Amino acid sequence: MWRTLGQESTIEWLSNSIRDGAVHHAYLLLGPEHVGKMTLALDLACALNCESDSPPCGECTSCRRILEWKHADILVPPPVEEVDEDGQPDKDTTAGPSSSIRIQQMRNLDHMANLPPFEGRWKVILIDDADHMTVASANYILKTLEEPPPHVVWMLLARNEGLLLDTIVSRCQRIDVRSLPVPALKDVLMTRHGVEEPRAELLSRVSMGMTGWAISAAQDDSVMAARSSRLEGIIQLIQMGPAARFDLARELDQQYRRDQKGVMETLDVWTTWWRDLMMMKTGCADTIVNVDYVNDLNEQAQNLTLELIRESIAKLDEARENLALNVIPRLVFDSLVYSIPRIASASGTRARAAEVVLDKSETE
């Protein structure tokens, strides 16, 4: 009853570990967004606490309560607090963006980790976006990872190993969660979710094998609408003059203050656009991701050099890295939007608005 798709060797290894009593005290699940890290973590939590002879069954009381987020021994970081345990301002609250996992949250989890399981056999501590831990937070849990209490399993989910302390990585059992091949994901969408073949083909391509994203897009049209809005943004940015780019940088900065993950997803979508331009430029058009924008890609590829395309991809990577390192967002977005090459607006295959269209669902 493992719900995780495309990770057969990992599932077999984890099942054998549970059967043989060789459960590791900490796992680091690495992979891109929407690839199934949380699904795998919950499956493992179910398997550790399952009441059946073939865990995880998905039907016993423990499995159901875990999947419903009601199990007392499945812990996640509580909301960040602005004061420490003595009622004083938390010195760590100024470190990093508001989405950072801060030391007060780690104090609370560390306290809970040292208590015995209440409802099941194993207490499981789930830290999503573990690469957003502040240095102080990461250092705080090191002692617990070095001398783990019995019957406690830490599960750290992250997309960027480079943002984690080496000392944290070295104390965890690494699990790489990979995206599904496009044909396999297409089959899953058709057979398990009733998606018609043309749409399943499109979703499996544009999702780049990210199972969670593809399934969400199949069930909710707003997911694809948000993607289209982001693509419109990069198409318009390439045609913008300096004044419009100034306004866009300010809008990205304001949006980042409200919804950091949404802006990071925008940068990811923009990167797929430039990657597709490179594929078009090098004669590999059959491998592009944004297959529903092939005419726009072909038009822009004819007006850009391969060097400019490579530089733009590098600038997007640099922007993501700088944001993760807490560089002032306004400076990051200024540098990014002014570095993107400009091409004159051609006649095009379809009319566009004069202003960039950002993802309004994220900004509202």
C-alpha cells in the first residue's frame, strides 16, 4: 500500500529495513518540489506505526490517523514564535526570510523528540523545507541527531542539499526522490486518475515528471492557469524596456515578501522557458517541456544567441541561490530583470497585453 510512485528500489530498501529492525534515526529526502517527498515520508511513517503484518496497510487506525494528520506522534514544526522560552525576544527571528525554520521551532520539536511515543511505536518528526533552517536552528538539533533518543525518527525534506549544514547531512540517511519518466507519469494519469490521453501527455511533459504537480494540475485547472501566467511573464519580460523592468522588479520584491514559495516557483518556470530555448537553438525541439508554447519558443529562439540563452539560465540560478542566502530580494530582482536580454516585439503568433502578467492567484 505504498502510495509513492517510481521509487521502487527505495521502497524495497525501506521495507527491508523495517522488517530487519534496521530503521535509521534520521532520513534526508532530497528532490525537487512536487516530486513526492512528503508522500514517501508519510508512507514511511505509516509503515513504522502500522498495525498490520504487511505495513503500510493504509487501513488500520494508525495509518488512517497519520494520513489524516491526526496522529499524536507525527510532529511538524509549530508556528514560529517571536519570543524564546524565557519570554524574551527570539534573537533568531531576524535571521533569514519569514519562511525560515527558526530556533524556537526547533526547541519545541527537540523537547517533543525526547518524550516517548504516545500513540504509536515510533515518534516521527517531519521537517519540510529543511534547507530553510537557519544556522542556529540546524546547530540546535545536532546534539539530538548525534545522540538520538530511542523510537524517534527524524525526516528532513529538502530540495537543495547545498543549503544544509554538512554536519546535518552526515548524520542522516540520504534518500534521493526522483521524478517519474514522462511515459510512466502519463500512464499513471490515464489509468489512476482518468485523464484523457492528450491532456495526460501535456501534463506529463510540462510537469517534468513531478507526480504531485501533474496530479494537482489534472484535478485543478488553476494549476495550469498559474503556469500559463508565469510563462506569459517571461515572454513579456524579454520584450520589456527599462521602465517596465523597473516596475516588474518592484512587483516581484513585493510578492516575495508575501509569498516566497510562489516567486521561487515563478523562477523555476522561467528556467524551463530558457532551457526550452536552448533545446530549440541546438536542434533538440523534441525534448522541450513547454510543448504548448512551441510557436513562441521558435520565434524567440530565432532572435537570441546561444550565449545569451546560457547567460540567462545562469542568472536565474544565481537569483535562486542569492535568495536562499538571504541577499536583499530587491537587489536580486533588479539584477535579474535587467540582465535578461531584450528582443524587439515581433508580430508574433498571437496578441499580448502591454504589461507583464504575473500570477495573480499568488499575489492576491
